[in-house]
Amino acid sequence: MGFSFNFFGSQEIRKFSYKPRFYDPEKEDRKKKFGDHSKEDKQYVPGSHVKGSLRDGNYQKTKDISSNQKILGMITTLLLFAVIYLVYKYFPLLVDSLMK
């Protein structure tokens, strides 16, 4: 036996009510049955559907690595070699100090 006291009252159920402004169900049925023929028939041009730089043959420009990536790669390599060197140099000292 519980009390159903709510200070603000009971909440109403929220419903989604979207009503499109320009909707013709007969037109939609025709499009489903026969397809959408409102577009003009254009002559096919080879390569027209390819996007971006591949269409113009500029693939080599997009494949080139930028200078920022080169610098980042060199810094990462140097840091990796520095860490390997420090581990090689100081790891035996660490192991000896832990064994004593």
C-alpha cells in the first residue's frame, strides 16, 4: 500500500506527432510502383561518378606524405631508440638493486 503523492502532479505521456506539410500518398504509391522519373535522362559520361582527385588523375598528389607526418615519424623513431638505449643501459642496475 503506497502513497502516490507527487508535488508537481502526474506526468503526461509524450507523443511524437509529425505531420508533413506536402504529402501526397498517391504520388508516393506511383513512385514505389513505377520508380522516380522526375530526373532528366542525361547521357552517360565515363568517370563522372568518381569523386575527388581520382577523377582528374591527381592521385599522386593525395598519396604524398605531408611534412608534418615526416617530422612526427622522425621524432617517434628517435624517442624509440632513446628508450631502448636507456632500458639497455639502466635495466641491469635496476635488477641488481632489486636482488639485494
